[in-house]
Amino acid sequence: NQFDQATPYFKDIVKNYPKSKYAEYSANLLLDAFNLKKDYDGLSKAGEELLTIPSIANSKAGLEIKTVLEKASFKKGQDLELQKDFAGSAAQYESFGRKNLTSPLATTAFFNAGINYERSGQTSKSIVAHQSVLRSQDPKAGPLKLKSRRLLAKLYQDSGQLEEAAQLFEASAKESEGDPLVSALYYNAAILYEATGQTNKALSSYESYYKKSSGQEKAE
């Protein structure tokens, strides 16, 4: 591979002539070499090393390197998922989210981590990941929060945390007006409230369930 042969030269230019116009060009080519090989660990290491050079870190290339590192880290999670390594993918996505909390991809990373932790049988870690989705401050996170809230309710239920599950099923129902599943969400909440001895909340959820069920039947 020609990139493999050229890599030492790119590194030499960046190291010995960091302020030259060729340094930024060589830095980008160096990262491209790792990216094309899908060597994300090598790319991350090379990128971090480049960012220790002030003239690179404070340049336009520095910003580009940070963007490349961010996207590569997320892409590694995707590739592991395609390889059916759900545990590895989940860990990668979660790591990405923790390290890049202000990234527009952070909420998606936590959501994907939650999905893949569940796929790999790690319920407790899946719960933590979905909780991170719900804490997101991203104004565009609404749809993922809705999905995570429902998934989290089921995870709580399966792990025996019935009160928490009931609360989330009820909350999901209240934010899902017009959704065909709203009556089922209220029903789940009612069953779980009843199971935990919270009679008033159970009756309220049953009442909402019957109202929504009747409304859906009339609409049909």
C-alpha cells in the first residue's frame, strides 16, 4: 500500500516542519491513510499526537483533525455493530458519548449504546445508556428521548423495578397523544401500579386507558 510507505514521510514533515504549509497537508494525508484502512485506533493515536503540536492544534487543520477523530470514533461503533460485536459496539458508542458530550452525535451514540447493550444481555448498562439519552440537552433529542423512555420502561419492568417502569410507561403515554400505542402504555402503567400497591395511580391509569381505547375505537 502506497499510504503505508508514505506514512513515515508525512510524520517526518509534520514533526520537523510543523509551521510549513506542507505540515497541514501531510497531517490530513496521514489521517486519511488510517481512515482508509479503517484503523481507527491508529487514527486516534496519530490524531492525538498531531494535536500536541501547537501550530497544528491551533490551525484550521487542527479543527479538521478533531472533527475526523470524532467521526472515526463514532464510525468504529457502527463497524463493530455490523460485525455483530454488540458488546464492543455498545462500549465504543458509550465511550464516544462520554468524551464528546457537546457533539450532535452524542445522544445518538448513547441511544445506540443502550440498544446494543441490551442485545448483548447487559441490561444494567443498557439502562444507564438510555438514562443518558433522557438527560440530553440537545434540542433535537426529542424523538430519541421518546424511544428511550419506552425502552427504559420495559428494561425496568424486566429487571423487576416495577415502580420506575410504571412511571415511565405513564410518562410515555402522556407525551404520545395521538399515537396508536398510547392506550397500551397507560395499560402497562396501570398493571404495574396495581402490582406495586399504588391503587390510586393504577385507577387513574386504567381510566386513561379506557378513555384512549374508546377514542381509538370511535376513530376506527
